[in-house]
Amino acid sequence: MSVFEVSDDCLRLGLRATAVVFRDVTIGPANAGLQADFEAETAQARSRYADLKALIATPELTRLYEVFRSIGVNPKKHPPSIPNLYRYALKRGRLPSINNFVDAYNLISLRTLFSLGAHDLAALSLPVTMQLFDGSETFIPLGSQEPRPVTAGEFGYVDADNRVICRLDVVQGEFSKVTAASKEVLLIVESTDAMSAERQQQVVGEAIGLIQTCCGGTAERID
């Protein structure tokens, strides 16, 4: 059975995504080593880009903003996940600590400008598909109990029961969030055609290595 798919419509937009299935992971608070890496990377991020304008001017973010605009999404109103991470880091000098799994992939995002997100595999009906919404999808955002509409033509990730697990790369769904109870996790590594396929695989490898160091378990790439 297929686990993860990317629609042709999304590929034509210039989006790219790779998934990894982690099994037998142990999720809990971030350890001291990961927290130290987090702080060091945040400091480097603050020195790497003077402000958000400098970040958005990079080829990686420029291309992603083009994709957003091409589907009618204003990236100033709905900024992608990477600027959101940097905005928090630049303002507070650190990133929020969620758990060792989430902190690990946020660290990779900060280092690489790739968008990473993770979902409890046990909560999902497979396959998960990156696709353009038609407006019929069910979406309950992270931290909410009430469904919200999605806009036809936007891209996002949907499971086989037509439930949105992530709208754009901006807001994840509540039902599939990764918690201490999660043992099997689907990680999605997203980029655009501004990134080479070789770079995509390199970042996937970095994510696998760090997450396994922090959380243990096994990992299987799903291209």
C-alpha cells in the first residue's frame, strides 16, 4: 500500500516533497544536547540574516513565495513555516521547545530552509497525498477543536479520509500531532524546484540522523 504521494498539480507548481516513516521512536522532552544545538543554531540564524527581508530575498524563499502567490495565497498574510521560525528566533533568541522529535526537525528547518512537518502515523489513513484542495476537505487546525474551511486551489496534505493534516506548510492538523504517545511518525520534508534533488536527499538524511539520535527507532524513506 502506498504511504505518501505528490500530485502532478503540485509538481507542476514547483513543489517537491519526500516522506520518511519512523517506527519505534521514543518521544519526550528534548535532552540537554539538543537544546544546546537549538540555542547555537538560533544564534547563527540571527547572525546569518539581519532581518526577515534578507531571509525572504534568498532564492529558496523567493521561489516558495512565488508558489504561494501563484495559487492566490498572500505570503504576508499566511507566511510559510520557515519565516515563522526565523521570526520567532530573531525576536526571542530561541525557538519554542515542544518535544525531542519536533525540536529536532525544527532545528533541521532552521539550518536548511526546508520545511519539515511530522504526523502520528497511527492517526492517519493512508496514503497521505500532497495535493491541491477542492474545498471539500475536513480541517481542524492544531490547538483547535472546531473545523475550519480550506480554500479550493491551495495546496496541502490530506489523508485517505480527506482530512487535512497540514494546510499549505503553515498550519498542521490537530488530530495527527506528534505527542509522547506517538510510536510511529510520518515526517514530510518539503521544498521547491529551487532546491536540487541531491540537496533534498541530503536534508532528508540529516533529518533522519538527528531524529534517530534524539528519538531512536528505525527510518524508511518514501520518495
